[in-house]
Amino acid sequence: MTDVIRHIAWFMAALLLTCCSTDNEERVQRDMAYRQAAPMVKQDGRLVFAVISDTHVGNFSGEGYEVKVPQALRHLTGHGRLDAMVVVGDLTENGTTGEYEEFVQFFGSGQNILHPVDRFLFMTGNHDNFDSRGLANYSDGLKAFNSNQPYPLHQYVLIKGYPFITISDLGAANNDIGNADNGSEAYPPASTDILEGYLEQAVKDAPGKPIFVFTHVPPRWTCLGTWVEYENEAWAMKVLNAVLNKYPQAVVFCGHSHYPLGDPRSIHQGTNPQSERNNYYTVINTSSTTYSEIYPGAVDAGAHPEKYAYVTEGMILEELPNGDIEIRRYDTYRDVEIDPEHRWVLKAPFDGSQFQYADIRDADDNPGNVVLRDGLPAPAFDDGAKIRITACFDGVCATFPQATDVDCVFRYNIRVWKDDMLVEDTFMFSQFYLTTDMPQQLSYKMTRLKPHSEYRIEVTAYDSYDN
């Protein structure tokens, strides 16, 4: 497609979006004028696309979706033209008609899409099925992105020679732990058959290339959020594992957990193609455009630590000149790249031979002795770091500086002793997901101390691998 045709297609898409919108006439005219005047950013032949998830239009946490979703779109599309943007399910909070109307307005607005996006790809998540007519609302509500025809639940498209596969979640469950039927409700046999057919076609259409697969609920035993053995719960289902395990070139993007992208466990590649876990492919946690979470039991504050509702994240993937795929993670709330010194790279050839993102969770399933990421060296405090003790309301506060780590400091264990007796023992979150707003020091209030007594306090920093 030539640049002229692309320009015409972009304008026609904008016309369709605005005519189907419920915005007032002034807004429609303004957006159309923007499209006509939008500069064509020169782009070479290499693939560039963005991925976000869990926009939850209708969710009012923090500043609310009306602020966070447009802000994320502006920040990601501000980096230049994109071949595609994919939203990996939970587009809405409840799957209602009104929520889809707002979703279309956000993604069709020239104020939010700063550089052209050649194609948008969507799929349903479990929240999109909360309404009794959720699937119908989805198909009808997104017609503006499909030539005014019902939007498909599953899709197979080629973009610059790369296969893109979307598989919608047809159920409302969080996982299949304790009830395997949840998996077959979310991804019934008809859906797994479609996925299998798409993957077979992708191998024929794009030999030697990665196959990008997008599905809201992640496969079990892969990225962060899928290991109940380590994380006390699993935002995962294993119904897709066996299908995906046949294709080491599959790169699977999943949302659902809202776990942060700054955690190195958010990307995973398997170690054993014969594993009963069926996890020999790449899986990437895409985080959330609504709020962040961490797994229960990790810190005493619970799954929603301080300022969790002021975290939104996404990523941009780009084909490198040598054929590798580079992944840049973004804090879309603050418009900064997450850990740019450690960008993830999917290395060619995409046959499993270049996997580098297995970790110590795979230690019991590693017959080939693949090098496992273990997070070492452990976090460290700067020389001279001290704990400062002050009186505070209704207690005594211990303030200490953040430690540093090669990836991220995940949490701190704070222990208070009286002689040989442990008086307090707590885990405190580092708040690494706040990136540039991450506090340089943390304070913990001790409330169980008695007057006229001596105590000893110790603070230990832990990374994501519990070093």
C-alpha cells in the first residue's frame, strides 16, 4: 500500500469513527480536520507496533479511565507512526453499550492518537463478558473499526509479513484453579481449534518469523501472574498450553493480572519442549492501563499497595535490522521508558534455540541445563546507608533509603527485635512501579514498642527472585 493510499485509508477510518461517535458536531469536525492535516511520518519497512491491555473503560480508580486511557494513547502514539496497536482484552469494565461508545471515542480521537496507527486489533477479556449481552455489545460497539460490520471475536492478519492472531476470552472467570471448566468456558474447543488453524496458517505464511498471539488470560506456568506455586494465585488458564507448545516461535501477549512490567518475571520462555507444563514459547505480561497489582501475600499492604491506581503501562515492539524484535516497556502514566538499559529482545531464529528468559521457577523442569535468570547479585544498600528513628503519631517511625538492584528491588523485610524476641516482622513494597515517582526513602511505623526499652531494627532488601 502506498503512502497516498495509506493516507486515504487513515482518513476514511477517521470519517467512519467520527460519524459513528456520539460526540457533538464540533468535536467531530475538529477530529476530521486533524486527520486531514495530520503529517505523514516517514516509516521504513520494519515492523513497529504497540500493545496495551485492560483499559477497563468505566473504571474510576485513581483519576479514572477518562484521564488514564487517553493519556496512555497519547504517550504511546507520540513516539511515531505505528503499524498496529493491540488491546489485549478487558476493554471495558462491564461490557456495556455505553462503555463501548466511550472506548470508540477514545481510540478514534485525533487528540489521543498523535501519530497514525495503521490498524487497531481488539479482543474480549473476562470483564467484557460481565454484561449479559457482552459479546454482542463488543461486536456491535466496535463496528467503527471494521468497515461498519460486526467486529470479529478472533482474527488472523498479516502485518508487514508478520502473523498477528487474536483470540477472545468468552467467559467471565479469573482462572481455572479449582475448576477446569472455567478454561473451557473462556476458550472452548471451537476457539482452540481456531487458534490451531491460525497457527498452522502462520507457519506457512511466515516461515522463520515469530507469530504474535494475543489472548487476555495467560497460559499457566509462564510469565508473572501464572504460577500459583510461587505467587499464591494464578491469573491463568492451561487450556491453551498444549496448542501453543507446538510452536516455539509463538510470542503470546496476555493481560488480566495487572502485574507491573518492571518486574523481570513479566517475560518468560520455556526450557523443555517436552514439559508437562507445555510452556515452551514466549509469554509476555502486558500489564494494565487502569491500575497495577502485586500478588497477594508479597507485602503486608496487600495486592494494592500505595498509589497502585496511579500506574498504567504498555509497550512498543520494533523489528531490528538483524531481524530480532526489541521490546520497550513504558510507564504510560508518566511517559517514561521502564528500565531502558535492560530492554527485552526476542532473538532470531525463533525456534527456541535463542530463548533467554527462563528463570528459577523452571529449575525443576530443565533437562538441558538452560541458564536460568536468578536475579543475582542481590540488592544492596549504598555504603553508609542508615536507618533513621523518629517519633511519629501513635508510634515510632523507621526511615531508610531505597536499595538498588540490577533489575528492581521488589520489597523490604523489616524486623524489630527486643533482645532475642522478634517483636515485629513485616514486608513493605518498594513501589518500583512508580518509576520516576518512586520514593527515594521509605518509612515504617512501629506500634508494638514499650516505653523505656531497647530494640534492634533490621531492614533487608529483596529482589523479584527473593535474593
